[in-house]
Amino acid sequence: MPEHRRDAAPDSRRPRALLPLWAAVLVAVAAGLILDLAYPSVGWWPLAFVGVGLSLVALIGRSAWGALLVGFVFGIAFYLVHIVWLNRYLGVIPWFALAGAATAYVALGSVLIALAYRWMPKAAPGRWTQLVLTPLLVAGLWTLRELVTGSWPYTGFPWARVGMSQSESPLAHITSWIGVTGLSFLMVAFTAGVIEWLRLRQWSDVRTAIPVAALGVILLITPQFPTTPAGTMTVGSVQGNGPSGYFDTRSPGDILNAQLSASTPLFGEDMDLLLWPEGGIDSDPLANETTAEVLDALAEAVDAPLLVNAATTRGELTYNTSILWEPGQGAVQYHDKSNPVPFGEYVPDRWFYEMIVPDLVGLIGREYTPGSNPPYVEVDGVGVGLAICFDVIYDDVIHDGARDGAQVYMFQTNNADFRDTDENLQQLAFARMRAIETGRAVVNISTVGTSQVIGPDGATIDSLPAAQAGSMLTEVPLRTGLTPSIVIGGALGTAIAILSVVGLIAAGVIAGRRRA
């Protein structure tokens, strides 16, 4: 009996941590900083695996409180650097608030990941559990954490998903099959698999390398799902570089005039559509007769429809609206932004936040209402998918456009508040991932840059220098056919979330019974 107790005792305790807590905290800081380098502007995409790997190593064998601390340190080190551009808008308070909110999810999710490392080996002992089930469960919990961060509260902040770091990498093509969520899952599963293979130390047995090698092959050689060519569309797009920032000094009409001036080189050119960025008009063309007359004259000058954007008012509600303006007909179709930015375009629970930071909340005078109309317009029989500024990061907006019949995407944005920061390059990376994911070209036009035309394969077709007024006239390829990512939609993320929670609970229950 005494010998039996000595053998059983280790199973009743959590696994020994790979690192002492002080070292794990330092590794977590390094992991957060390294992970940020995988995203633009640096964009060293292989470092995403290094950052993820270090963060996981720091969690193995941790107690719940230790995992909470390590996860918090990892999250805050990453987010404070990754979204440092936010303090250009309203200062350090919103920057720290958003980074802190996202870090809270990282910390809580880290506890779940630490529990997976503790429970799974006890629930199903054996090397194949270590090499297969544990990495899959860890990846599922990481992905669950990303999904929750990206959806709640106030529509969430899905800005920094691991999969989004791969816009310039050969792994981006996988998004056409399983989306950004699926790519995040595979990346973390591969990284966790490598860690477990190294921990197993059975390198002479080639079979132990099969799971991680198979994932590596899938990541590297999966081709992009093909969509069907459907001709081209000649698009003129204009970057006015006007005073369109929130705090820019300007007079009424300055933004509109900047866009008009940058459009003049396109007069007389043959085009199917003229595209302007978000906030390219500083008055409501649906209510302002003078602005409507200017747009009519512009549409006649280029002999093509306009796709413009402005704040519009209907009744007592204000919307961020993309408008298709036909020569001689005016506004014929429009789309209102689906996810106005909390604390940027509206203040949720304003009464509460006014009690905390009344001066900051008072700066946000306009309250945009979420739109309910489809992110899609039709231009002479060509379906055009839309996303206004940060809506590019929301999967459902992109998927809805493709399902409605989009053959090309037009993304309108205003990056003027974030000139000379990583924000516009990070957003451009999201646009590139959306092109690959949907198999469709994207025209990403900004008030101040970065503006590019991106092919269905993610390659840059045309571009404009940032912070300069200019225009592009581009033959943009059209595509039809839905990629598996669009067909599956959010079901994959839901399945990963449910299976991960069920798997963790089952592992905990079985591990507890075995220990008993």
C-alpha cells in the first residue's frame, strides 16, 4: 500500500511547470512583443509561431492564478504595442482601456489553456494524447478566446486574431478553405504540437513526428480555392488626402473639394465606377441640395456611377452610409455601416461612461446607428461587396456580401486619425486576407492611405502613396463562385468553440475520477 501511494501521488498534483513563475512572466512579455512583430508594419509572419509558442510554454504546469498572471502579462505586452496607434485619437485612456479589456480575455483564456495542459494527460494518458488531443484542445481554446474577444461586448474587437498575421505568408491561402478562424486554429495546433513533440523526447521514433508534420504540410502546401473569372471592371478610385481626421482643422466643403481635386485627372477616362473613400463628403448628399448637385456634375463628368460615403440622417437616426450615385438619378442604392465603432462612432451606455470620463465622451457628439441593409450594391449587373472601414474585420459582413452575389469588393475607409501609424497597414493586411479568403479582388481606398487594388490571390495590382492626393484607374478582375470559407461561414467557429468547451469539461471530469 505505501508503494502504491507513492506511485499515485504525482497524478494527484498538476504537472511540473516548465518554467518558474518569474521566468514565465518574462517569457510572456517576450511572447507578446514577438507576436506583434508578425503583424504590419514589421510583418515578419513566422514570428507568430514563436510568440504563440512562448506564451504556451509559459502556461504549461501553471496553477489557475499563475496562468491568470502569465496570460495578463502576455496580453498587455502584446496589445499595448499592437494598438499603440489608438492614443492618436483620444489619448492614453482609450488606448489603455481597450488594451486592458482585450487582455482580460487573454488572461481568462490562459487559465483554460493551463487547465487543458493539466487535465488532458490525466484523462487519457499516453503519447498520442500528448501529441494529438492536447494540441487540438489548446488550439480550440485559443480560438474560442479569439471568438469571444471579437464578438462581445459592443460587437467585440476581432483586430488581432493570429490568423490575420499571415496576410503576406504562404499560409494565407488556407483562409479560402476555413477562414481566418480556421487558420488561427491550425497555427496554434501546429505550434502546440511542436512543443509536445519536443517534450516527449522520442525523436528516434519517426511516428511521433507524424501529427505535427501532417499539420505542417497542410499549412504549407494547401492551394487557394479557385473561383471563376468573370471578366473585368474598370474602377477609378480617389484618395483626396483632405483634412478628414476627427480633429483636423477645416471649413465646410474642404474634404469634398479635396476629393474633387484629386478626381480631375480621371475626367474623360473610360470607367465603370468612380470610388471615393469613407468620409469623402462632409455633408449629407441625401439632404443637402448643393452637395447633390456637385455629385451629379461629377457623375456626368466621368460618365459613370459614383460609390461615395457620407454621414446621412433619416428621421432622428444618423448612419455611416455608402451611396451608389447614378448620373441623372442620384442615390439609387446604399449600405449603412453594420458595426459602428464603439467610443469612436457612438458611445454605448453613454450615461455610464459620462460619469467616468465626461470630457472624453463629450468629444463624441455624433451617434451612428448600426445599419441593417446588405453590404452589397449592383453596378450595371456587377455585384459589389462593401465594408466600411473597421467592418473589414467582421467575418459576417464579408461573408454576406459574397453570398449576396459580390464579384468584387470595395472597401472604403478613413485612416486620417491614424496617419503615420501601423493602423492603416494592419487594416490593409485585413483587406488582403479578405481578397484571398473570398477569391475576389478588393479595391481598398482611404482618404489618406494606404490605398491599394488587391487581386483575388492577394497580389497588389495598383496602389497610391500614403499621405498624397492621387487617383487610380484600374482594370479589376471579377470572380464568381463561393469559397468553402464563405459556405461554412461562422459554423466552423461555433463548432470549434463548442467542442473545445465540451472537451475541456470532459477532460476535467475524467481526470478527477481517475485521481479519485
